[in-house]
Amino acid sequence: MGQKKTVRNQAKKESPVVKTAVKSDTKANGTSLFSCILVLALLGAWLSVGVVWFDIVDYDSVAGTLGGVIDADGDGDFDVEDAKVLLGMTEKPVMVASTEQSLDEAGSSKEEKAKSPTTESEKEPETSFMSGNEESTTGESTPPIQIQPETPAAQPASEPPSTLETSELSEEPTPESKTEPEAKKKKPKLLNKFDKTIKSEINAAEKLRKKGKIEESLHAFEALVQKFPHSPRSRYGKAQAEDDMAEKMRSNDMLLKAVNTYKEAAELPDAPPDLIKATLKRRADRQQFLGRTRGSLATLEKLVQIFPEDVSVKNDLGVAHLLMGDNKSAKRIYEEVLAAAPNDGFAKVHYGFILKSENKIAESIPYLREGLESGEPGTDDGRFYFHLGDALQRTGDTSAYDWYEAGHQRGHFASVWQRSLYNVPGLRAQPWWTAKETGYTDLVKMLEHNWLTIRDEALSVLDSSSGQFLPEDENLREKGDWGQFTLWQQGRKVAASCQSVPKTCALLERYPESTSCKRGQIKFSVMQPGTHVWPHTGPTNCRLRMHLGLIIPPKGCKIRCTNQTREWKEGKVLIFDDSFEHEVWQEAERYRLIFIVDVWHPQLTQLQRQNLSPI
């Protein structure tokens, strides 16, 4: 600072050039306008050089002189950077949809980021509810979606026909269309009257948090809470810092502290409505992340009570009900939202999803389509592209593939054919496989060598009156009868089932590539004449599916995967990747019986196989 003052004082002295000009001008009785202009120009140029090259400006003193009342650089407070802007050292930023908003803005995009204290070996599609129609012939439920998927780079050689140009569906909004509505948003107010009196202290703590100095920020907010326990903004800042710390530490315990602090902030007297809303929304989100779905639901119900006219809050509550598996309550909420806001795209896609889960296929289509076309936040999700395309396929509308293409262009699907949503990127992607390509030749040889033993045990169960073959209940059939008898599910042996077919289970125990496959099953499948299975895809690219033919009628049974159709043969194994679209017909005169064995995709590492979540 001393050096800056010395330089600054020297700057105040007139340069020889200036003295000469003034002296000369004085001799001319001080009347020369040209000389005055020359003096000012030379003085300005000299000072500019001094500012840039000798750092003669004391930015801290400039900030102090202005009293912190001007936010020139748009970061929410006045500091040295603002002084630089005012002095022309830095360009003033254009504030359009900034991610670093001022303290009076409740939900900065940084605060709205999903934080993940636990590590994952894959990314999964983003939404918040259970789904039931995209599981191939599996009999399992897919887990709730949390994170945007990463799809494999490899894609099949052939693509299905497309009847419409889909570029409009996949276009990103232009910058103008993005900024215009955002500029009209009203800035939330987080400070009550008291918090405005300590705004500088809150600013200092928040500045640390925004700069990534999380521990320092947390200490600063903790000190503020201790000093001003009735300050809602200080308590909210502490919760945010704990939230950030949980991400840094990968700690669910720390995240639980943040959840509790958010609650405390919202319940303080004189908490501004905008702060209450931002706090409880974030609390519900973090509770949901921790798996506390009932707690999240209770938090959102409280929000709806406080803000009954807020459509976004009701939309979030509907998602919470879906996550709980309560489609009936979710449907009622979205009907209320659409009655009040008929064009709400978020409500439309979720309402369409519910209708489709009720098998109201035709009714679901306009809601899913219009919701996706709205482009509103929360609608650009692979789940909705998947269900809209599936609904269109079932009604015979070939525009389904246009929507699949749009979903692919948006990065939700690996390709138009491969539409699984729980993926590990980079795995080899092809619809049909040979035993040699899988590397599981020993397993294939064992199955084909012992197919009669496996068939006889299956028939003993099929012919019994125990009812161990259960009907397919995933709404994958257009018509007909289809039963399944499961031996392994999500990498777990079904002991009761194996007691009925002990030889078959004993044969498989030596093949962990199948019995440990947490994303697959081992089961018998019987299909009666007159059965048709809709085109569908499995949920993940992490497995391959083997079909061992046990009883295959000579004509009328076939399976299509992408654009290739094949038939089963008794005692032989077909291998395909069921993350690709496939379809089944059974038009024979007697039943078809096969043995299904799922195996890990051969390119998955042992660590990935251990860490992937079950499906």
C-alpha cells in the first residue's frame, strides 16, 4: 500500500511536458483553446500509462470511497473488481442468465446443481419416478432416474425408416429465446430488514462460498449464526455451505446436517417468502437424494400449503408422489396444475406418463407430445421420448421413429434402435452376437450340451399344478399368454425356484458371468400360440441375453432385433443385446418354451460389475 501511495503521489506532480505546455500557454495570455486541449490530452494519456503499467490505482481505497454501493461487475457486491470496472480496467460483464447472482437472488444455478456425495460408476437418466414399461422381457422394475445418461458411442449400421424431418424437434433454443424469458424473471428477495443491516458480513461469507473456499465460508456463516441466531439469510448460507461441503467430502452425514439447517432457516421468524421457498425446495431435493422420499414428500406438502398458487411447487409434489409409487395422488395433482395452467409442459409430460402407465395409450400421446414440444425445464428427458415413441408405435403411427431420432439427437439414446436408459458408455453395441464374440463359449457349450436336462426340469414345473410360471405383467403384450419362471433375479438366486429344478441351477453355479449379473435374470419363458410382444427395448446396455431353445414348433415362432428376424432352434443358443428394439411373434399351433440366461456385457470390468446398481 505504501508503494502505491508513493507512486500515486508522484503521479500528482506535473510532468515536464505538462509544465512546458502550461508555461508556453501562459506566455500566450492563457487564451489558446488548442493549448488547453493539448494539456488535457497529454495528461490523460500519461495517467493511463501509469494506471496500466505502474499500478498506481489503489483499488481498495476506491472501493472504500464509494462505500460499497455500486456493483459494477455484476457479481452481487462491491469489491476491488468493481473498482477496476469503474476505472475502465475491466469490461463490465453482460448479465444474462448469470450463474453468479447477487444475494437477493434465491436460486442461482450454482445452488440448483444436483450434488452427489456418493460415487457412481455410471450416469443414469434424469427424472424422479419409477417406470414400468421399458424393461424388455425382464419382470423387474427400473430404479428411479437421477442423473443424465451417457450413451455408448458405437451404433448399429442400419436405421429404421423415418417419415418426417426431425431437425426441428432437436434444435436448441436460440440465445434470444433463452435470454428473453429469463430476463423477465423477478429476482427473489432473500434478505429481511435485519439481514439488510448485516448485508456486508453476509456478502463476505457468500463471496467465499462462490469462490470455492467452502470451509472458510462455512466457518464464516457459523460465526454469523452464532452471533445473529435470528438471521434467516445467515442460516440459509450455513445450510448452503454444508451442502457444498457434503459434495466436497462425499459425505451423506454432512448432507444430513444441511437438510436440518435448511429446515431451521425456513422456520425462523420473519423469514422472507422467497427464502422459505428456496430453502424448502432445496431441502426436499436433498432429502430425495438421500433416499428419504417420505421426508421429501412432507417438505413439498408443506411448501404447497404455504404457496398454494405456485405451479412449480405442485409439479415437484407430483414427482414426489410418483417416486413413492403413488400414481393416483400424482395424477390428481397434475390435473389441478393443468386446470390452472393448461399449457404447463412439465405437468403435461408427467400426466402423459401416468396415462400411459394406466394403458391409456392414445390419451397419453398428446400430453407427452405437447409437453416435449414445449421445451420447458424438466421435459427434455429420455423417459418421455421413450414413452411417446412407444405409445405411437402401439397405435401404428410411424412417426414414433421421428421422436426416437429426436431423443437420440438430444443425447438420450445411443441410436434410434438402441434406446436403453441405464448405460455405461463405450461398450460395443450390436444387436446380434456370436458365442465367440461374447467370450462366453464355455457357458454356451454347457447350455447346448445339457439342453435336454434343462428342458425336462422345465417341463416338470410347467406340467405341475403349482402355478410357478407367472404371467408377464409389464404390459409388453399386445395379445396372448406368456409365462415366466425365474431362477436368478438381479444377481440373487431364488432358492425356492431352484429346489424345483436343482440340476439346472447346479449347472449354472459355475458361471458367475450370469449368476452375478445384477442387471439381468435367469428364467424359463413359455409363450402360447396367438401371442404378440410389442416392439420394446431392455433398460440397460450392460448385459447380453441368451435364449436356449427347449420346445420350438417348426413354424410360426420368430424374434426380430432391429431389422433382422431370426428363429429359435431346439438345443441351440441365440444371443442378442436386448437394449436394441426387439419384437416377438408366436403364431404356431403349440407353445414355445425357451431358457433365458442374461450375462454381463463382456467389456465391463470386474470393478464395474461389482459397483453397478441392480436392475
